[in-house]
Amino acid sequence: MGMIVAALLAAAPLAAQPIPAADAFFTDPALGETRAVVILQNGKRVYERYAPGYGPGNRLISWSMAKSITSTLVGELVAEGKLELDMPAPVPEWRASPGDPRASITLRQLLNMSSGLKHIESEPAELADTNRALFADKSGDIVAHAVAAPLESKPGTVFEYSTLTTHILGAIVTRTIAPGATTPLARRKSMRDFINARLAGPAAMPSLLCEFDPEGHLLGGSLCHASARDWANFGQLYLARGTVAGRQVVSPDWVDFVQTPAPTNAGYGGQFWLNRVPTKPHESALFANQGPADAYAAIGHLGQYVIIVPSKQLVVVRLGKTQDDVREPVKVALGRLVNSLPNSLPAQ
């Protein structure tokens, strides 16, 4: 009996405000398996609900939402002047041979997914660079596999979504903060300390835990874990233009940058997806046909979303497991949820 009561409590909304468009994620089978929904508005938690078996204490996987975490770490170093967006990315392997055309790839182009590097993201699954690097024959050193890719287009001219690009960005962060870290242990420790000191701690994300490959390289394109509340706090960090409790954690210039459409894809920014009509309209990652136009998001495989809507002072987190080929109803439902909420909450 106690287990049944606990399951019912876990499934019940933890905030008093009824939001039917949010409850639908737990009742409509067309929306797949939703494990958690958290909504913040004006900095307050107005809705929180979990599927049975999940709760506030569970860490839930990011999949590609981790890319937005990695972007944030890059932004810290750009703000300090240790990295520059429009300078060639500091990748030693691309400078080892004179005339290597990859040496001209800029940090901005990596962040905008327009590096020009040859990449197979997901199909066919057995040949996909992402799968091989995370789970198969290239998983021993994911960065070595990523930086070995040749160019297939001129940098800055073609959008190609690439998880390995974000792993290159993670390696750049590691080398910048700890140039003397030459062992897997040293690389892991340096990055964990940096993440905790510069993001997890000040952004109130104590549960944030990111994984590393055997060489100590951050798996910052795919594998970070945090509670639903902490994913909401990540969204709130950006909604508040990089501030938490009056402290500037992320530069407001970086908050602006990640929302700026990439020259090669209006639906993508700096490792965040934008609610704009993309280069290929049928590939919209959000709900551009529903608006609002200023919404942007960290998005992950199988339906992970942290959606930030400045015009509504709103953060919506949906975490779960919906196969990518049937995610369209989830996107429509998220748009319906966002647009069902008021522009602001009345003063308490």
C-alpha cells in the first residue's frame, strides 16, 4: 500500500496551479513517455510533475542538451578573453601540417555547426560517427576521432549538426583551462572542478554530473545528467541573462550570442536551437509555426527539452523518452503549452 501511495504522490503535480496543457504530457499516449515536466515563470516554480518511479531526486540524462552546457563553458572563457569567436580554433592536430585547410575553422563556426568537417550524425546507425565515438570502436578517445575528420565543405558555408563538433569544443575548454593536464585523471579533474566552480555551483545545479571518455575528455555533446529542477535552473540562468541571485554567472553577451541565428541556419544559434523557421522548414526543432519567435532551447535525443521564452519570462522543461521519428506531436504539444501560459504572473 505504501508503494502505491508513493507512486501516486510522485505522479501528482507538486505545484498548485493546474495547467491542463502540461498534464497532457502524462495522459496523452501520443506524446510518448514523459518522465518529468517543470515550469518556471517569473523565477517561480509554477508546475512540477513526474511519472511514477521518478521524482525530484532523480538525475535525468541530457543527451544533446549537454551541447548547451558545453557552450556555456566556452562562453566563460570567451568572456575572460582566453578564447575568441572569430579566431581559428585552437586545435593542435589541425596545425600540425602546413596548409591544412582545417586550421582556418573558427570557434564561431564550431559553435554554429558550420565547421565544414565531414560527419555522419545518426544514419546509417552502424556507420554514424556519433554512435561509433560514444559506444563502439572509436569510444576509447572520442576527441582523436572527432579532430581526424576531413573537410567536406568550406568552413562557414554549410550547416551540419554534429555531436563530435561539440566534443571538439569540450577539448578546447580543457586545454584552455588546464594546458598542463596530460593524463586522463588530470583532464577529468580539471573539467569537473571547472564545471562545479563556474556553472553547477553558482547556477544552483548541484546534481549536474557529466561523463568522460577513457582519455578524460568531456562527453559534452551527449552525456550530462541532472535533476529536472536543475535543468530548469539552467534555463532560468539564461532567462535571467546569466545572473543568479544577483551574481553574473554567464556574460550577457554570451546569452545574446547563443540566441543569434547562425548564418547557415536561422533555426540554430550557439549550441542552442531557436524557434525560427530553419534552413529546411520541415526540420524545425521547436514550434516556429506557433511562436513565440524569441523562444530558444537546449534539446536532446528522445525528447529532452529546456525551453527558454524571454517574452513570457518562462522556462519549460520536459524530460522523457519519445522516439525521434514520432516526436512531432511532442513539439506541437510543447508549443501549445508555451502559448497557453500568460505573459506574466500576477504579483503575489
